[in-house]
Amino acid sequence: MPTIRHLILCLALALPLVAQAADEKPEQIRIDASASTEPFPHFWEQMYGSGRASLALRDDYRKDLEKVKGATGFQYVRFHGIFDRDVGIIAGNRDGAWQYNWSYVDQIYDGLLERGIKPFVELSFMPPELSSDPKALHAFWYHQNIAPPKDYKAWNAMMQAFARHLIERYGIGEVSSWYFEVWNEPNGFWSGRPVESTYLELYDNTARALKAVDKRIRVGGPSTAQAAMVPAFLAHVKKENVPVDFLSTHVYGDDTAQNVFKTDEKIPRSDMVCRAVDKVHKEILASPYPHLPFIMSEFNASYANLPNVTDTVYMGPWMANTIRLCAGKVDIMSYWSFSDVFEEQGVVRTPFYGGFGLIAADRIPKPAFNAFALLHKLGDERLPAKTDSALVTRRKDGTVVIAAWNYAEPVGNTDQYTPGKPKGDVRHFQFDVAHGGGNATVWRVDETHGNAVAAFDAMGRPPFPSREQIVQLRKAGEMAPAEHVAISGGKLGLDIPPQGLVVVEIPAAGK
């Protein structure tokens, strides 16, 4: 039975937003649906990261994968550790040659492909049997080995055996549509010294080994943290004539300017990711490979477990603004990650601990999941709009789709949840819609719409929710029903609370 507090919460979710104050002017945004557009590919939802490879064998991982696929239609998933000990690819050594066991590799990739998802293959980490230092273990809970290989002949042989097996099982037509990224964050997950030169040795060997199997295999790097090493990497592969098919790197909203740009400025969380994207975009343009595809193979608002950031409705405006600022400068951005089936810090203890995923433990959708589901509705053509708080797009059938938001900083910025409402005022928007009247369809994600955290708070944040509470939390995390708002005289007014995200569909005239 629902508690009284839960019933009160449900009533609160149904209440309308605060009405616009009579003396407060709305932000006016004029929309001309017949204006010239720019292409607007959905670069932010083509790929997601996830927990390490072996977790892809779990039922809850696969159910979360299916849910995010249904909401966003994404194509690729990236994870660490396809060569880790728990995947078991090294079966033994016979007559001086390593023997391989592809059983779990096959189950992992079969499970993805059966769900319409392709692997973005991160080639990591070092199998203990091939490691130059068996004690070079990272601090993650599963203690992956991050040393260079003790023998590059053995590493290259494994790369080639891996590639040949994938081609034999799935066909080169399929495998050539995947991406193969050499390692993960050598400037953090690599014990080779000096870091740059030893990583480049790994890249050279790996890229050449894969291309020796089939030149159609796509390989890239340097997969660095903090948008590092890009000019040096591109200059090196050009000088040494090493194959490269894409450029990858990572950045997070709370990376520092000192780490990313070598400056002492204070870059806000709202701007950091796209400032880094712009930096790398320009570095590629200035390189010998100005048309090289650019993949930000990890990003999020935080690299830490901050419950007031990644668990909350803050992620809606943050993500929408990130899309606005990064558009046109990157080919794919891979949000880290799609699910909190995730064990870098150990077994998840409670559903809302600041995990990176769009879906919390026990398959509870977070506000971020609903934000991505809403942003999926955007069209693939971008219309001009003079604002920093909205995106205006058009679909091929003429439907105008608007995302508008009210950005406000997180309530707290610690690893402990801080209750309270985000600071700021309700923002009032008026859209002047040149092409029509009729009704607009409006979806919301905010404190009282599509927010399972509010229900979790109302329950007292139980560390281990009961089965009945899990059902209630899943229900509370569902997308709020759409509203239908009249467009009167070509004008549409909307109020958005702090940290609120709204997506509006306006059908083409006559539809």
C-alpha cells in the first residue's frame, strides 16, 4: 500500500507550475519554420558507455540496454575490460603459443547484436598472462592490469587472433562497422613510462596488427582523459605512417582548466565539456587529418559520484545546453554511462548514490533517462534561435520541436546527497510561432515531473528499498504525461522552474 507521504508526493506531481508574475516579462523567442536550417545529427545519442565487459552478461544490464535503446535508438556501446581476466580469453600456453577462449567474448557481443547494438571495442586491459608487471593493478574494484605487454609479439598475435575470430563469427561487413579504440585513458590507466611514447608504441603495434588482418577494420585513439595528447598523437601517426580512422578522447564537466587547457581560469560545469570539444575540434582541423571523425568516447557532468548532479533533474538542462554548445564540432559523444549496473567503486549499495547511469540500480529510470528520451524527439534540422536556453529544430514532416530549459547549479556539490530545491526563479518563455495555431504537445522533466529522486526522498532514502518500494520508484521515474497547450495568435507561453527541461512539438500548418 502507498504511504501517506507517497500520496502527498503524487498530488504534488499533479500541481501546475507557478503562474507567471504580471510584472515579469517573458523571454521571447521567434521561430520561423520556413527559415534555412543547418543539419542537426543526433550526435549525443549514438553511443553510450557502460560498466566493464563482463557485466554485459547480466540480465539487468541487458534489460537496461533494451530500455535505453527503445528511448533513444542508440547504435553503439563502449565498455572497459574485454581482455580482463574475468572474460577469460587466455586459455593456456601450448608449445610456446598462447591459446584463446572466446566463449565470453561471443556471449557479450552476441547479446549486444541481438538487441540491435554494435560494440565500440575498447581494446583493454592487459591480460595478466601478457603483462610486463602483474602487480600493476588499478584501484578500481575489479583491479584491472594497466601495464604494457611484456612481449609485443604476443600482444600483436592476440590482436590478430581476436580480429580473425570476430570476422569469422560476424563477417567483415559487420565488423567493419564497429570501432576499435586502443586502450582507455593512457594518461591515467597506463603504467608505461614515459606515458606518451610508451602509449604510442602500443597504438602503433595494435593498429598495424589489426589492419594486417583486414584494412577495413576501423582503429583509433588516443582515448585520453582531459582532451589530452591530440596534436602529438596526430603528428606521430602521420610521421610514422600509422593507420588512424578516428580520433577519440574524454572530458567531464568538473575537469579543471589547469588539466584541460593549462590555464588558471574557472570554467563552469555548464561549459567545460564543450570548451574541450571546441579545443579538440580545432586541433583536428589544424592537423594533417582535418576531416578525421571525432568521437568523444566518454563525457558526463561529473567524473565523481555526486548525487546532486547525475541523479537529479539538473542533468536535463545540463545535457540540453551541452548539445547546443557542441553541435557541429563532434561526430559522436558517448555519455558515461547508460546504466548503474556498474562496479568501479564496488557493488552498488543503494539506487541513488551519484552513479553515472541513466538508469539506477533495480531498473529505476533517473531524470537523466527522461531527459535523453525527450531530447531524442528533436528534429534533424536546426532552425535559428537567438537564445542560450533553447534549441529549435524541424523534422522532415515540418514538425517544429523545441527544447527549452532553465539552467541552475546543483543544490550541493559533494559526494553526499544534499536535499533542497535548486536556487533560482521560474523562467517565462514566449515562443512566437510564425507558422501556426492549434495545439502544442509539451513534455517536462523537473522536480515534479519524471523525477524518481523525489519519491526516494519521500520514502526517507532507504538504503535497500523493498520490492514494493522499487515498484513505486520505477513508477515515479516514468515520463510524466504530455500536456496539450493551445497556440493562440501564433504565440505559445511556457513557464519552466529551475533545473527544468521542456520539449515541445508543434505540428506543421494544416496537420
